[in-house]
Amino acid sequence: MRRASAALGALLAACVLLTGCDSVAPALACKVDVDTPDLVRDREAAGIEDCDFEVDDAAPAAALPGLELDCLGGTTSRSLADVRGPALINFWASNCGPCRKELPVLQAFHEQYGDQVAVLGVDYLETYPGAAIDLARQSGVTYPSLADACGDLQETDLVVQGLPQFVFVAADGSIQQSAGGVDSVAELVALVEKHLAIDVTAKEGDR
């Protein structure tokens, strides 16, 4: 019986090591590089922005974790607390079906309303950052994404219940969360106006 228990324990330990970030294993067991030279080149070739957005220190900081996250295929790192509202943060991953359908909608929103509401992605629990960049390229995405490959945000007070998920950051830094999975820009606009209590207007050429 003891031999069987020992064998089972060894098998479970091996499974944790093999599954890495896709399991509930501690973040210390996970190591995923999201900013290798190849990934940086892929992001730049896709026309996706780096996460070097300016931070207005005079504006209220978002009520979000100050944990530094590397940019997906970028050369910078930022924390979600650096975000200044009005802003929309989208948690996504390449292996999430609704995320794949939603990314073009987010890009269309970014093109039409990005001057009024900043858009930022967070590639979450993604063990294949190259696949994430490729999906973003195929979806026409140009706004930047941070990466939390190992789920370090799980150790903070921010709860990501499932993907896709939105975090809305108001101008005063307060936040509201909502499930993602929108099918149209109009649906996303309605969510933004509801959670940020603002009216957004499309650019003249997009009306």
C-alpha cells in the first residue's frame, strides 16, 4: 500500500511539472518568456503597439494591482495600476474561443473610440505567447497587451473568473468588472457607457 501511495505521489508531482502554467501549480513552477527577440520581431511585424503608453501622474491611478507585467512581445513592462481612465482592459488568451471571436470587435472599438477610451489587453495564463501574437495579428489587433503567463495576478485581490473578461477603469481610477464575449461594437459601446458612465462618439469617418 505504501508503494502504491508513493508511486501516486510521484505521478502527481510529475503532472504538476509537465502542466506548468495551465495547472493550479504555484507561479514559481512556471517560467514563460513573453519578450524574446523573436516575439518582439513578430509583434513589431504585426503592427501591434508596445506597452510604452504614457502615464499621467496627475491623474488618479487605477484601483488595480501594482504588479509589474511584461509586455507581450514588447520591450517594456507596466502594472495595471499604471492605467489611467477612461480605459478598457480585456483579459484574453489564444486558446479561448470567445476571445478569438471578440478580438476584431475590440480592435474596431479601438479604431473608432480609442481616443476617448484606451484599450489594453492582458494575455492571461497563456503558455504559448507566439500563438497569442499570431492570433492578434490575424485579428488585426494593434493595441498593446501585457502578459501574465503564469497567473501572478491570482496572488493579488484582482479576481479573473474566466476568459474573456473586461475591467473598466473610470477617470477617477475606480473599476468595474464584467464578463466579455461581445459580438459587436455596439454591444461593447453599451457596456463602456454603462460601466464608465460616459458617452462616446465615433470618429467622423466611422459613423
